[in-house]
Amino acid sequence: MGFAHETGAVVVSVDYRLTPENPYLAAVEDCRAVLFDLAGRPDAWGIDPSRIAVAGASAGSNFTASLSL
């Protein structure tokens, strides 16, 4: 079972730019842009802006740590 099923949450998966084709931080900036869009336009996404969480695995876990700061 995944996040959406177990929590009833809206799950957004970010297709971020990968290295080495893209410069360092491009992927983090892509994730940040999506997070800011989610928080800034919650009605467009059909979400509750007070219940946004970030999660990731492997490199994504580093991105989520950066976004949390």
C-alpha cells in the first residue's frame, strides 16, 4: 500500500531534473518550485495547505530534508 491509499492524501510525484545532465541543485529547485506552487495555489491542486508533507527515498530524502529547512 502507498501513501495515497493509507492516508487518503493527494500524492504529487515530482519529475525533477537529473544529474549529470543538469547542474547541481536543479533537482532541489524543481522540488521547491512544486512545493511553493502547492502551498501558493492549494485550490488548483485540490489540497488543504495546512496538511502538506514532503517525503522521499534515496536522493529524494535529501531533497525533502532541504525543503523542510
